[in-house]
Amino acid sequence: MQNEIDTVDLGILRLLQQDASLTNKELSFKLNKSIATIHERIRRLKEQGYIKKIVAILDRKKIDRNLISFSQVLLNDHTQKTLNEFEEQVTKFPEVMECLQMTGAYDFILRIATKDMESYHDFYRNKLATLANITTVQSFFVLSEPKSETAYPI
């Protein structure tokens, strides 16, 4: 099985990152390849894990997720058990869009999407603050979003 990707694969990945709704026919036209070739390459890219999933990116304001916060979380100990338990619990909250373990002064950074400050407060008090082993949470709120990309430059 082929493990390396070539320029055609990169072209497919670039195009799908910009518009995942492109059909195999549209991709084949843009890349000057047959529909069958495109279909097979996309299947292989999925199998090899280059394409993790295909999603629609929503306008968060139209679905009433107007407040985005980044919350840094410091845990009181760093055992494997504590780290695993925190990850397992926090990733179940629908408000948490991303959970990243970090180096530096804090252990995790969370990207949280809520309707408004009241909803964030409810999330913080009734969900995040109920988790064990949290020492500190420091939150930052997004004022504007001059750039937000999901496509990696490849």
C-alpha cells in the first residue's frame, strides 16, 4: 500500500479543505484526473488517516454561539490518572470545542463556545468547576475574529 502522498493527493487535500462538498466529478475536472482515480485516492487518503472526517463548518453566530472563550486550566497534580480523568470528563461537555494539553504554566487550554456570558457562567459553575483536581482556571474572551482558518497550508 502506498504510504506517501503525491501532488495529486495534495491537490485533493487542498481542494477538500476549502470545499468538502466538491463532488468527485468536480475534483476530477479541477485536477485533470478520472473520476475513478479521484474516488480511489480519496478512499485511500481516508484509510491512511490523512482525511479524518468531512464536516460542514457552521456560522457560529447563526446557531447562537456568540461567545468564544479560551480557558487555561491548571490541575493540582499530574499523574497519568488525573490527566486521563480530566480529559475524559471535559471532552464530554458540548461547549468544549477543543481540549489541548499544553506545556508551560497551565496544563490544558479549552476553546469553549456558548451563547453569551450568562451561559458561560452556567457552564463554568455547573460543569467545569465541578471537575476534580482543578487548581486554577483563567479564561479569555474573544472580542473579534479577524482570521479563522480550518485549512492547513500544504
